[in-house]
Amino acid sequence: MTDRTVTLRDVAAQAGVHPATASRALNPETRLLVRDDTARRVLEAAEALGYHPNPVARSLRTRRSNTVGVLIPDLTNPLFPPIVRALEDRLAAAGYVALIGNTDGDGERERLVFQQMRARHVDGMVLATAHLSDPLLADAARGGLPVVLMNRMAQDHSLDSVSVDNERGMRMAVAHLVAEGHTRIAHIAGPQEVSTGLSRYRGFMSAMEAHGLEADPDLIITAKALEEAGLNCPADLSVVGFNDMPFIDRLRPPLTTIRFPHYELGTETAQLLLERIGGQGGPVRVIYLAPELVVRGSTAPCRRTG
């Protein structure tokens, strides 16, 4: 004979409260509506009885699944774990679970996973995968589902987004190199169909113009070109990175970089999405986080030759 399933009414009876009060106390989103001593009594009763809420029943009652879909282009990229960790921490505090989907930068896979998550009635979506011309953005904007772009932006600012101020970061990088006496400055460009790559390119070009320097198209190159040329850093050239990835300070030489707060990016994204899920309206919000220049050993004063 199996044990009878413990119900919400059992918890309420054990705690000496109405079932509606027990329900509010057990829900992190509504617990503040219940007196502290009452909430504590309900939680203790639930633990003593071994009560576990039925997520399917709650979803039918509240029309919410308490899940959020998160699309990441590459989970092996060390940029994303601290961002996703922060996102999950903030969502968990509000009673939500993140469903993570890895797309490998594949547009078809991204659309498939997006549609599958919507079919599972997620309450909102976080997209860290979107390209500037991605038709998925238009679909998301029309669909009525709360969507926040993370470390990405929509070209027409049609969707909420949280990102570092990439243009400002590039201006800081160029200003640092100019202060070290460098005038022939190369830009290792990222993908121009992604908002981060395009914003950093624009920041580089505007910074060069602001310092009265001409951006040589031949110096807008890829990282592989430096390796093939056999150049030594910082003896032959100074290098400034972006993102301050884990262990970058362990390189030889340690990389000067533009740092941005990864954890804060995830937290702000989750907070914005929770506000939208909660019904907070208003115009589209585009949040920029401030970058920081971290000077290490990969940049040095320019050595003039000849």
C-alpha cells in the first residue's frame, strides 16, 4: 500500500491556516504577502509532511509554467557560464527555472529550439544568439511572449536588451593605445552580423576619427593573421582584448582588456525579464553596462624605429 500524496490542504491544516494562505507562503513570488511567522510555520509544515507542489497543477491554475527559455550560441564559450549562473540565480530567487538551449550558432537550430520552448509554454525567453537581421527577432516581437536579448541588441531596438556598452569600450581601448604613443592601430573585427561585432567596429572607427587617426582597412584583420606573422607582444605590438575572459590574466603576457561585469549582465537580464513577465509595460528598454579598462602586460609604450 503506497503512502497517500500530501496535498496543500494537509499543509494548511498542519500549519493552522487557510489553504490560500499556505499557497501564498509556499510561492516565493507571493510569500511577502504573508506574515513572517505564518510563512515560517507553513514552510515547516510542508517540510515535515514532505509536501512537494505539483508544477503542472500550479501551471494550469496560474497560467504560468515558472520556466524561462534561454538560448546560448555556444555553452563551451567561457564568456557565458558566469552570465548564465547569474541569470539562474536571479530567476531561482523568484521561483523560476531556466531551460538552457545550445544552438552552436546555427540559425535553423536556434529557430527549432525557440519554437520547442514556446510549445512548452515558457513564461519568457532570453536570447543571447540573435543576429542583427535574424527573422526570429521579428517573430519574437510579434508573438506577445516577453523576450530580452542578452549581450545582443536588435538593430531597430524593437526588443528589450541588456549589453555592455561596446562602442564605449572600444573608445577606451583606442584611447589607451594612443596614450602609449601608438598611431597605427589594427582592429581584429568580430562578426559584423552580430550586434557586439558591429558596435565594436563602430566604436573603433569613431575613436580613430576622434584622435585624428586614419583607420587603415588593411589593419582590420583576424586573430590568425597575427599568429601567422610571428609577431611578439608587446615588443612588436600592443594588444588589447575585450570581455576579460577567465584566465586571460594567466597568459604570457597577461592581456590588457576591456572588462564588463558578466554576473551583473545576467542579473540585469533576468530582472528585466521578470518585470515584463509580471506585467510591467512601458517602452522598450535598452540597458548598457559600463565597461572598464584593465591594463596588463600586453600593452607598452610604442617604440619608434628608424
